[in-house]
Amino acid sequence: MKRRLFSSALFAAGTALSTSIAWAQAALFKSGKDYLTLDRPLPTEVDKGKIEVIEFFWYSCPHCHMFEPSFAQWVKTAPKDVVVRRIPVAFREDFAPQQRLFFTLEAMNLLDSLHAKVFVAVHAEKQALNTDASILAWVEKQGVDKAKFSEIYKSFGVASKLKRAVQLQNDFKIEGVPSLGVAGRYYVDGTLAGSMERALKVAESLIAQTRQAR
């Protein structure tokens, strides 16, 4: 949703082929047209030798809901040197409860079981989940310890993650979601790439480009 609208030889051969394909794709993708190159590279939160990919999203965004299954599948098959992070955005202050929801689920190791269910609750079941009270009521129905969730939800650690998320959102100059940040250097979304499916192809070529440049 736009912001303004709301055997090792076989492995080596396979890697070489994948890189060749990605570089062939890269010839089709142009900075300023299919993706943007940041003026200043950003520090990433991954180990040396790893490549960070960030998905910026909003639980109430219908486009993020539609993209989630494709992205979740892409994450499962991403190269081993790729580390994927999800960052919930806040274009307004009232986005904050859903940010807290995500980071609390992350802290409680519940994203695998509940992240997709939040999208279903919002878009299929028509639950807003945009207030502290509605979120606490929902997680309790999912069998989550309400007291523990509430404690983490209101914690300094989660508050710090909200601030960091907003900083990343601003650093990448996010204009809409879903969108992707690659290697702290590149930004791509469905508007630039033409679709989010094509955006993933652009991201793959940028990953290969980053890997090759090392």
C-alpha cells in the first residue's frame, strides 16, 4: 500500500549457474528505474559474509497480505548467506500497536506460528487489531500467556525496536509497503519493479551483485 494512499561440486555448479542467471537478470534491472540505490549505504545487522534482506510491511496493508505467502516461500528457499528480517512500518502513530505486536511475537519466538495468522485475522476475519486492548484479547485467544505477552509488549526492549524500525523506514525512505531493502544499499518495491513478484527477482539480482562485489 502506497504511503501517500495508505557432493560439493554439484553445489558449486548450481551456485555458479544461479549467479550467472542473476547477473543476466541484473542486466535488465536498472538503478533509478527498477530499484533505487541509497545515497549512503546503511549498516546492517548481520554477520560478516551475510547479506541482509529486509521486508518492510504493515499488517493492515492488503498488498502485504497478498504478498506474504510468496515472500514466506521465497524466505524458505533463500540462499544460505541471506538473512531475512521483517520490519513493520509506522507511517502514523496509530500504526504503533501492530509494530509492538510483531516485535512481541518475535521476542516470544511466536512468529512462525502467529505471523501469518495476524494477516488472516485482519483481512479475512475483519479484526482491526490496531489497539492494545484488541491485540491482547486476540493473542489470549491464540493460547498465548496474556500476562507475559503484556509485559514484553510494554517493555523497553520492544520500545527500542519500534524506534529502530522507524529509523530504518526513514533511512530507506520507504514510500509504500510491501517493499524490500537489500544489503543496506538498495530499495525496491512493487511500483518500481512493476510487481512484488518481479521485485523479488530484482532482489535476487542485487544479492548476486552484492556477493560478487566482495
